[in-house]
Amino acid sequence: MTLQMGSLLGMEKIAANGVVSAAATQLDILKNLKSLDLSSNNLHGVLPDEISVLTSLENLDLSSNFGIEGTIPSGMGVLCNLQTLSLSYNHLKGNISDLIDGLSKCTNSSLGSLDLGYNELNGILPSSLGHLKNLRYVLFSNNSFTGSIPETIGNLTSLEQLYLSDNQMSGRIPKSFGKLKSLTAMDLFQNSWEGVITEAHLENLSSLKEISIGIFSSNISLVFNISSEWTPPFNLRYVKIQGCQLGPKFPSWLRNQSDLKILVINFARISGVIPDWFLKMDLQFDDLNLAYNQLSGKVPNSLKFSLGSNVGLSSNKFEGPLPLLSSNISSLYLRDNNFSGPIPENIGTALPLLTDLDISRNNLTCNIPLSISNLTELTTLVISSNHLHGEIPDFWENMPILYIVDMSNNNLFNTIPESIGFLSTLKFLVLSNNNLSGNLPSSLRNCTVKDIYKKNDLLIY
């Protein structure tokens, strides 16, 4: 028997309030119910303890109601026939120990999918989680769980996807993690892990395709101590490691990752030049972000990028002429390096898909190239804190969706061009610390101080 949405208890339409509790009084007539899907509605209230009578239930989905609150009833732990349980995107609170402890006592539990993400759940993950040996999918992201990952995680040899990001977890990652031979995706990001990751944590992860770990911070407490001779058993396509020490050398365990599409390594204390072996891998990136390291030398022109790709190399020690890299790039962030010389005259034709450009805090000189006007999809233009001079070009009518323009801290002179006032989507215009003169363009004269601070339509610094 399968019941979905408005058919619950014969209702033709689900009310905005009280449906969950109203259902409780009649749940005993639904003992043979196998599937209950009330997802993506506007249900409010607490889950009734009487849900424990639905002992035949195999699939329960109450996700994306955003109004179900209170704690998860302990009686839900007796639903031993559950194969999927989804309660994500609600306002559930409390810990999950009773639920997991209860489900772990089920003989031959067939629970394969457990989705409790995007709630307000807290407490530690109980060790009994490791007894649910048929789990293939676990999503606990965006809650307030604390403590470490239980050592019993290594028992979940069928686990394929594990999402624990955006919690308040901490402590060491257990070596038993290395037993998860079926794991394809692990997301442990935005937690305060500490200690050391060695080959033992990764040695049997032969199915792994995606790894996300660390926190966007320079305060490093997790260190990767992996031999330069080690060859991993996996072939990754997605790597996101932030606020973890991988350096000082570029991580050589990436050497055989031939499927890599997204590589994000920030605050990793990597120094030196990008190695030749990395360039010879002939990878084509959707996203390459090596910002906030100490990489130096020139950015290799041999790097390849797919259509609409993003490049982030900010806050390093790269030098030489400003690299344009590929006509496929959509976002280019080269802020806070040692690039010198002029902005290439052909930047507007060489990077036709560009939507975001930040080349601030370098040593760039000469005029602003007129070809920038060809970047008709540009939303962000940040060229501040360089040594640019000359006039601000009068070409702004060609870039109708600009949101941010920052040309501050340069040597620009003469007047502000009239066309800059017709950027209808502009929110931030920053021109401070230049040598500009003349009158405010008539197109900007309606932007009074009251408009600037009340409407926040346009900020001029």
C-alpha cells in the first residue's frame, strides 16, 4: 500500500497547519502502509509518537516542509522495515541517539538511505550508527552535531555517500574510515577536524570520486601526512580541501588523478611553482582554485579549462604578465599577487565569456584597455590597488549587467564618464584614491545621500 501527499486519511488537500498532529489520531488504521511521501508541502507541528505503529513502513519522506519541528520521536526507532528515511529541510531539534540506537537493534535492518540534513539537530553521532550495515546514503549536513565521527563508521562497508558538512564536529577522523571501500563521495567540510590524515585513512577507498574536507580558514589543525611515493587507489573528479596543511610541496598524490575536473585547495601552505608533472596530466578543469597559498613563478599557459569554467589563483606569489589562460573561462580571480605590466589589450576578446574579473592588488600599469567593453556578460569588475593611469573609458553602456565596479587606489585622472551612470544594475561603484576631477555626471545626480543609504542602489566611495 502506497500513500502520497494529499491522499493521507482521505484528504483531498493538505492544510497548512496541524496535518501532522491530526494524522496521529488515525495512524493505527494505516498499519499496512509501506510508503508515505508528504515531502515539499507546508506541514507544521511535531511528529507524533504514534508514528511507531506504522511498522510496515518502508519509505518515509517528510522532507522540505520547513515547518516540522520538535524532536524525532523515539518510537521511530522501531520501524525496522524502513529502507529510506528523509526528514531534511525542517526544524527538527535534539539528538538522534534514540533513533539510531533503536534502528540499530532491528534484526537484518534494510535501511539504505538516512537523510536528516538541514535541520537543527545536535549532540554526537552515536556509535550505534555503525550497526546499520546496509546504509548506502547518509546526509547529516547543516545541523549542529558535535563530537567526532564514531570509530564504528568503518563497519558501513556498503556506504556510498556520506555528507556531514556544516556542523560543529571536531576531533580526529578515525582510521577506520579507510575501510569504506564502496564510498564514492565524502563531504566533511566546515567542521573543525584535527590531527593527521595518513594513507591508512584512504588506503581502501577505491570507489572514491569526491572529497570535501576542512574549513575556509588559515587556522590549520588538520595535516595531510602522505608519502610522496604513495599511489592512491581512487581516481577523483572533485577535490575540495581547505584549511588543511598539504604543503610545503604540491601534493604528489594527485599525480594519477586523470579524471579530475574540480580542484579547490585553499589555505594549504603549498609553496613553489606548479610542478611539470601536474601540467603533463593534460587535465581540463571546470573549477581550479589554488588561492591562499604561497605558489610562485609564472602561471602556466598550458592549463586547460572547459566551457564556463572558474579560475581562482588569488593571494599567492605569482608573477609575470597577467595570464588570460583560456577563452572558456567565466570567472577569473587573480587578486593579491605580483603580476606586472599592462592589462592585455585583447582581454575583452580573449575572454569573451567572462562574468567576474578580479585582478586587484597587483602591480599592473598603463591604461584600462578599451576591449573590456566587449565583456557584455560582466557582472564584477575589480581592478583596484594597482598602478593604472589614464582616463576612465567611456564604454559602460556595453556592459548592462555590471553589479560591482571597483577602480580605487590607482592613478586614474580626469572626469567620471557620463555612461557610468546608466548601469541600471550597479550596486557598488568604488573610485576612491585616484586623481579624478570635474563635476559628478548628470546621470548620477539623482543618487542623493538619502538614496545611497536607504535604497542601497548605488554606493560611491
